[in-house]
Amino acid sequence: MNRLFTRIYLTLLCTLIALGGLAWVFLDVVNKNRFETWAEEQTVWVAELIQSGWARQAADRRADWTGLVSSLTTVEWSTHPGPGRALLVDSQWRQQRVDLDVPLDQSSRLRGTLTDWTQWRVGGGYLLLNELSRVPAGERSGHLDRLSSGLPFPVEAIEVSSAPELGVLGRRQLSQGQAFVSTRSDGLGTAREAVYVPMGEGFALRLGPFDSFNWLPASGLSALVVSGLVALGLVVLIVLTPLRQRLQRITRAVDAISAQQGRHTRVPTGPEDELGRMAVHINQMADRLVLSAQRNRELNQAVSHDLKTPLARLRFAMALLPSAVRSSDAVQDMTQALEELETLTAELLLFHRLDATHSRSVDWHLLRPQDCLQRVLHSLPSGPEITVDCQPERELHLPVSAAGLRRLLGNLVGNASQYGCTRVAIEDWLAEDGLWEIRISDDGPGIPAEDRQRVLEPFVRLDHARNLNQQGHGLGLAICHAVAQRVGGALILDTGPLGGLTVALRLPAHEGDSGSASLQNGNKTNTLSDYT
């Protein structure tokens, strides 16, 4: 079994065993206390009747009295010297057994073991009836009231014929001079007994109903179960919290590896368990990813670089062709294809340099974004109507050169002009957070929200979603996105006000003298030589 999960399983098993043991101890202590309280309530009134009856007996008749009480209560009483210490000497709540000490005087006591609670109550009823028989018949009602006032259960004299709860069997037993015990349940599993002792002349003495002893009630069991579940939940939380934290660290590291193509971040290994071994494998995968990406960059860069020489030779050879030949359609097509191949090669080289650049600091450049934009617009072929809402005289310190800004704007405005139907809108502003933002919106088909992040990757094209135009190589947005990220800006794609796509380019910027002051104070930003 795996080591990590073995620890978890063993911890949970030990917790369950400990909780079970604690629950058993808790139940034992609580039920013992509850049983002793219940037993004392059930025995003290009979013990008082035994004491008073024994005190009235002559010395030579006390042994007979003790035997009579034993037969009535089914408790084998024995006389012991010395005063009683307590009524309940010992108790066993599981067997519902108690050892009783009934003090008689300063020199003797009765000791016995009680197990039959029903017969104990019947015997107590006869002893109570004996107390009533000692007073005249006319005074028995008042004497019964005085006796019952100190008892924890009701006592009353009833007419047997008017007590329907007795039934035929109860009436027969009482008419034969035998006590009758009626047992009823309250529907919750709790039985209650009522004792009927015959008084003669059609009357009986009813004692009770008496509550039987039950284990921890439903409310107590519910509280115990809830407490156990809470304790188990806390233990599980304590055990799993370090595991969750390790998984979170691994997740963050994996996300960083994915974002950086495994260049910098590694997963913390930690203990030598399953998660530790997984972290080692992830680190090995990251190393392979770095190596694979490095080889791909080197291969693409070598291919792109090596293509420049034969392309230059081809262009030189085509320039040497006679003018009649150069003007032919076939040569014109070859020239256009050659230009596209040169553009692709240049973009590949640029993208690889962007991908390999991580931290270079250069000075800011004082530019007029409107001038760069106008040069881009003049170089565009005819297409949709372009409206510009920009500050013409604004001078900004930007982390890109004029050529770099023109290249960025050329990619973005060129895409909008290519995919827009009839209109393209351009606007810019300088935000309070020190970012210059320019937005280019078109009324083309746009890009679905789920594809907007994907089109920022190199060589990703969604012509089927925009239109069927096959121009471009899928590197323009990727290059703009990479440059914006390198200089602390961003490239954001969203649905535009014209119904198509809006591309927002954000770059760090300082206006006027504030940018110069920042520069003089030594503030710099990451940039790229091709754009600075």
C-alpha cells in the first residue's frame, strides 16, 4: 500500500478507535451517573418505610420483620453492625443492580442487593399500605396525602371497578388479594410501570407510573454522534490540510512551469512519498520541456537564418532578369511569394528573439504615437473606412522605439483593416495608472471569447471564424502580445462597439516632463532591441 495513503488510513483508523473508546467511556460514566440518580429516587422511599417499620418493632420481632421485608421486596436483607455509610453502596448500570445499605440505628444496618425493580415497587406498595393500616379508616385519606406528598410519583386509592386500565386480569388478581403491575410504553421505547396493591372492599392503592431506566436518550445519543462527527472532521482537516497545501504548491508550480515553458520554476519535492515522487517526475518533465523548447528554438532560428541567404540570392537573381521577363505574371507571382517568405522568415527570427529575451533594461523613447499611426495608415492598402480619435500633439515616453511602435500598430491596424467589413475605429488615451492605451475596433465577424487567448499563441489562425482570407502567418498577434508583456503592458481582445473585435494595446507611458523626470531618476523597463 502506498506510504502516503497508508499514513492517512492509519490516522483515520486510530482516530475512529480513539473516538470509539472515548464514546464508550463517556457512555459508561454518563449512564452510571444517570442510573445512580434514578436508583436512589426509586429506593429511598422504600428504605424510609423499612426504617420506620423496623423502628416500631420490638427487639425480639425485628428478625421476623426483616424476613417479611425480604419476602416482599425479593431482596435478601442481612443485618450488619455499624451505621450505614450511604443508601447506594455500589451499582452496576448495565445489569441494573445496586447494593443497598439501610441504616436502622447507630449500631446496625440492613444490607442487600436489589435486582428486581418491579417486585421492589410491589413490596414498597405493601409497606405503604401497612403504614395506612395503622391509622383509623376515616383518617387514611389525609394520611395518604401526607405520605404521597414526599414521594417522586403519584399515589392514590382507586376503585377497582372504575379503573379500565386494569382489565379483566388486573381486576381478578386484585379481587384475589394479589398485587397487579401494569406496563405501558410511551411509543419511544420507554416502559412505565404502575403498581396496584389491593386494599380490600373493592379498592386498590395505585403507585406510579414509575419511569424505567433507559440508556442515554435520543437527544444525548444525537449530541454524542454530532460531537463524534465534528471531532472526526477536525482530525481529517488537520491531517489533510498539509496535503492540500502541498497540492496547492504543486499546482502553482505547474502553472508557472506551463506559463514559462519550464524555464525557471520547479516543483518543491518535500517528503519522499507519492506527492514527492510526483514532484520529481514533474520536474523531470519540465527539464525535458525546456530541452525540447530550446531545441525547437534553435532549429527554427537556424532554419530561418539559413533561409535568408538563398532568399537573397533568389531576389538578386530575379533582379537580373530582363525587364520583359520580370513583368510577366509568373515572375510577379514568384516575387510576391518571395516577399511573403522573407516576411515569414523575419517574423520567425523576431519571435524567437522575443521568446529568448527575459530581462533587458533600456531608456524610454519620446514619441508622438499619432505620427507613427499616420505612417501606418498611409502604408495600408485600400479597405474599410478608418476613423481616428487620437491626440495629435501628445508626446509620450514609451518603452518602444518609433519603428517598434509602427510595427505593433501595423500588425493590429492591418488585422482590423483586413477583417473589418466597412469600418475601423481607432482611439487612444493616457490612463491614471501610467498606461497608454490604444484601441482598434472593427465591424468584422470578431473572435469567439473561448478562442481569444488561443489566438495570442504563435501560428494560430482562426480564418474560419473571421473569413476565408489566407493572408498572414499567425505571428502578428503573438509578436504584439509578447512585446507588450516584455515591457510591462498587455494586449487585450474583446467584443467591440462596432460589433466585431476590439484590440486594446496597453504600454507603460509618461507624458511630457514626467517621463523625463522618471528617466533621470533611473526608471527603466524591459524592452527588446527590435522595438527600441
